[in-house]
Amino acid sequence: MHESGIAEGILKSTLEAAAEAGAVKVNSVDITVGVLTEVMEDALQFAWEAARAASIADGAALNVTMVDARTRCLDCGHEWVHDRYSGAKCPSCEGYLVSLLAGRELRIDSIDID
Ligand SMILES: [Zn+2]
């Protein structure tokens, strides 16, 4: 389980941004997570609750948007959405020369502060 390290990283970035903005409280944090990061949302929420305690982000909601993986075939140009278990082979031409376009994201989209 690597969610606690991720939650701590999110908290660190959040607190840095909040400090820069002169915030006294963090209300919520919106993040985007690709399915290929293998982050489990429940575990991340749990880790977030532990990480945020005793900071100005205590009580702040973590709004997670999960994004599917998307891959493009370099042979025929076909693009398709898939889960973490498929995507190595083009479903259109069955080629293996493919390029991952999305699914490894792990980013903070916005932070709501007071
Ligand atoms: Zn193809």
C-alpha cells in the first residue's frame, strides 16, 4: 500500500500552496488519479484522514477523480480506453506498437482555502 506516501505528498503540496496564499484553513482538495497508478481510492481517503490531522487541512475533503487509461496504436492510429489489465494490444489491428496517453496521472487540480 503506497497510499500513505501519496497522501503525505498531497498534503505537503497543499500546505505549501495554502501557506503561500496566506490561508488559515483548507476546505477541500481536488485531485485526479489515473487507474494505472494502482491507487485505491478508499485506501487513499483513509491515508488522507490520517495525514491531514493536526494541520490546517484537518477536516478537508479529498475529492478524487479517477481517470481510465487511454492508449493509441502507433500502427493504425486507433485510440481506446481500457483498465489497468489491458491496453498492450490494439483492439483494432492487434498491433503491439502502442503508446499510453493517459492513466498515470496523479495531480492536484485545485485547492479550496479560507
Ligand atoms: Zn492498431
